[in-house]
Amino acid sequence: MMQRLVSSRRLVGATLFIVETGERMLLWCEGGPSLGRAVHFPPPLEIGVEGGMYVLVDDGPPEQWRYQFMSETDVAG
């Protein structure tokens, strides 16, 4: 389960998660050497690591964002 490290505000029947510039976020990583990355909002689109890079997958609300690992062969091809 993903930890929510963002502010929450309640409206009639809905919860909005508002992330402000500079807030820390924990984004889970799929593949590669890391389980997760602690970043500041807005998170970097790409993070270079040994053997490849993590690419931000930001479709959906911020609490569902994650990094997908792309190996050097995936990036070069």
C-alpha cells in the first residue's frame, strides 16, 4: 500500500489531494535497483541510476504516480 505524503482537503463527498511545490513524496519503483524514491514535488521526469534510468509514470492522481525502470538496452533501442 502506498503511503500518502500529501495534504488532504475535504469537499462535499470527495477528498482532494493537493501537493504543493517542494513537498516530499515517496514514489514506488517498478523494476531496477530501488523499491522507492523520495523526491520533491514536482518529481523529476527521469532519474539516472546504474544500469539505466527511472521514468516517471504520472497518469492518474499524484498518490498513484510511480517510477518505471528502463534498462540501458531499453533506452538505447
